[in-house]
Amino acid sequence: EKAQIGVTGLAVMGRNLARNFARHGHTVAVHNRSYGRTKELVEEFGHEGTFLPAESAEEFVASLERPRRVVIMVKAGKPTDAVIDEFAPLLEPGDMIIDAGNAHFADTRRREAALKERGLHFVGTGVSGGEEGALHGPSIMPGGSPESYAALGPLLEDIAAKVDGEPCCVHVGPDGAGHFVKMVHNGIEYADMQLIAEAYDLLRRAGGHSPAEIAEVFRGWNAGRLGSYLIEITAEVLSQTDAETGKPFVDVVVDQAEQKGTGRWTVQAALDLGVPVSGIAEAVFARALSGDPAVRQAAAGLPGPSATAGAGGADLQADVEQALFASKIVAYAQGFQQIQAASTEYGWDIDPGDMAKIWRDGCIIRAKFLDYIRKAYDKQPGLASLLVDDYFLDAVAGAQDAWRRVVATAAQQGIPAPGFASALAYYDGLRAERLPAALIQGQRDFFGAHTYHRVDKPGAFHTLWAGDRNEVPA
Ligand code: NDP
């Protein structure tokens, strides 16, 4: 008997993916650098399906039907290259290597190009949902060639999460497209988490509520338009009590947020593309600020507002819900714009509505809200910004007064709300009839003769700032 698919790298993610394939009736070849993990998997979970354990790479490759489908689930970076180098020579033209780890999309593009020359398909695949997702149905974002998707897609769709019977898996686009959208997914996740954290902070400090009370507020929100996995788990975390001290769990955790790097990658890529993903950037920077105790300690004596400005708006809770929803819309609008910009830059032809579709379940940002994003792109595939779609436009228009009150309250009371505030600034920037960018163009022309365009006639112009200050065509 041959296996339909093989998984190499059997730490928590690889093991669960292999089990997921097996539970769906596929025969799965399994391999790991050190045989211990392979043995453990078969001993513990062998009854869940048919596994073909292999001690060596050669044995593993020989146990796969052709074209071979080899899923790599190892640490991103050098280990992934090492595993590719080990397997590529053992494979034959038409075979596929599927990198399901969290690779940087530029690495994926490089690997895909190199393996294509050897006649191999390389499929950089984003997998979201953590270990539970891998086992019970992740959101899957495969890149690579359309031919490879024809041979691989049905298996991935089988193990993916489903919404109304539709799999949370779609061929995203060629080469690095899958890993790119997985990266932006994670970036949006950073923004979402930061906004939720700001909402909590405001309810706690401006509203004077306890973590347990705020957990209830989040539970209420979860039943409404904010309904999502992240809101749901936030309520769980906030209602947790520390067994040792009896204090709220959130009060015994060190307030320094860590990161593994995909948020930073998203912002770096956005800078290269020139797309303002300020929501994601603020989230990455807020984690960086929290994680710098030396600077925080040195700055701890900086004065705050001289008088507290009351307890915020008349109904802080309702206002914060509005601010959270509006800021979330901005963060998603920015993330989707980044995907569209990359799609144009790299010729990926990504359907943004498809991304909203496959993020509705299985992944960390899963939410009711994504259905509206999908509908927006179905209605208007070339939508310039989510903010101009009817549903989102109405939501933001309805929220904006409350949103402004919340940002003002945060500023007056000295509570940091970089996510809310920068989302609002982005919104006001987008809708502005005139921006002070005109002044910046003037400054650039003054010190660097960088020229400018006029509102009333075509062409580029320069003013002789150091001379008679007359304007000349550039
Ligand atoms: P780890 O990232 O901890 O990687 C451990 C695995 O990599 C082990 O199987 C290990 O083999 C193998 N490995 C490490 N170095 C090498 C090498 N040089 N050659 C061969 N194999 C090597 O495992 P995870 O399961 O946590 O994650 C796997 C991938 O999935 C990563 O890319 C991660 O970013 C991604 N991912 C993880 C998620 C999560 O929630 N954990 C969510 C989504 C994606 P050995 O047992 O022999 O040491």
C-alpha cells in the first residue's frame, strides 16, 4: 500500500496535520528527523487511521504514490531549506513539496523558482489555527502552481475547516501568494488583538470595571456584530482567576507582549509596497513598547494629565464597542489593501473575497464579520477600499461620533489607545478633501527641488525658492 500524502516534521503541528489526513481516510506516510516522534505518533494515534512510519527519507519517499506529495512541517528558515535539500534529490519531476510552516513569502518565491528548474512543484502553504486547527480543521492558504493545486487541493480541502460545507481552503495564487496572505492574516490578528486590548484597558481604567465585569461585556459583544474567536477567548482570559493569589489572572501576568515575527514581516512588506497598514504597525509597535522594560522604567515618572476628565462618554461601554468595530474595519481594510497591492506587484491575481471566505473558520481571526467582507468583494471585485462598501461605510458612519469620544477620552485620561487613534486618523485622512501633503510637496521642492504638480494644469513645476521665487516648468 502506498500513501496519498506524507508529512515530515512531526512536532505538534505536523503530528496534528498527519492525524487530520488519516482521520479523513487518507493513508499518510510519516517521518521526522529523529525517529522518536514518528514512533510516538504511531503508538499513540495509530488507531485513528493508516500511517506508514518511515525511519529514513528514502523509505518515506518510497512509500508515497505518484505524484508524491510531501508536506514539510518544520521550523521556518534554515531547517526548511535543510529538509528541502534532503528530499529534493529523492523526488521525480511532477512531485510536490508542500511547505506548511510559517515561511517568509520571499523565501517561498526563491524555493519555488529553484525547485521548478528541477521539475518539482513547491507549494508554500499558509496554515492557520494553531495545533487545534491543524487537528480539527485549519484555514489553509496554498500558493504554488495551478497544476499542483489540481493534484493537492482536494486533499487539503478535505482536512480544512468548513463553513456551510464550503472548505476554508482555496488556491490563493502562484509561488509565494499563500505564505503572503498567511502573513497578512497574522498581521491582522495582531491589530485585532491590540484593539481588543485597548477596549479592555479603557473599560478598566476609564470605566472603572473589574476584569470579571469586562469579561461579561465581551461575552455580550460576542453575541453581536463583533462575534469572533478572539472576542470569545478574551472573555475567557478575563474571567480567569489566579489560583495562587486569588487575583484576576490578567493582573498576575507580566505586561510585556512577545512576538514571533509575522506581524513585523507584514509591516516590513507593507513598507516595501507603500501600503499604509497603520493598524498592524501600531500593534507591532505597541508590543515592542510593552516589551522594553528599561525604557518604560526610565519613563515611569513622566507626568500624566493634570485632572482626570470624568468617566468618558455618557455610555462608555457602547462607545467602546463602536470604536472597536470601526477600528477593526479600518485594520481589515488596510490588510486587504496590502494583499491587493502585493497581488498586483507580483502578478498573483488574488481574489480578496476568497481570503475572507477561507478565514471565516479554522483560523485565529475567524469572525462573523468576514462574511460581509466576502460579500463586499463579490459585489465589487475591484473595490478600492472596504471602507467604501455600503455595509462598512454605514457601520463606520454610525460609529464615528462614539469613536471620536473614545479617542478623546483616552487622550484626556492618558490611556494609550494607539490602535483606535491611528485608525481614526487613517479614516479622516482617507476622507479628507484636501490633505497637508500639498505643504509637504512644497517643502520637498524648497529644499530638494523635487518639483510638484498643480491642481489646475498638467506637468511638473519647480519654484525658484532661492532666487526670484517664480515658478518654472520642471
Ligand atoms: P517547531 O517549529 O517547533 O519545529 C520542530 C520540528 O522541526 C521538529 O519536527 C524538528 O525535528 C524539526 N526540525 C527542526 N530543525 C530541523 C532540521 N534542521 N532538519 C530537520 N528537521 C528539523 O514545530 P511546530 O509544530 O510548532 O511548527 C512547525 C511549523 O509550523 C513552523 O514553521 C511553525 O512556524 C508553523 N506553525 C506553527 C503554529 C503553531 O501554533 N505552533 C501555527 C501555524 C504554523 P526533531 O524532532 O528531530 O527536532
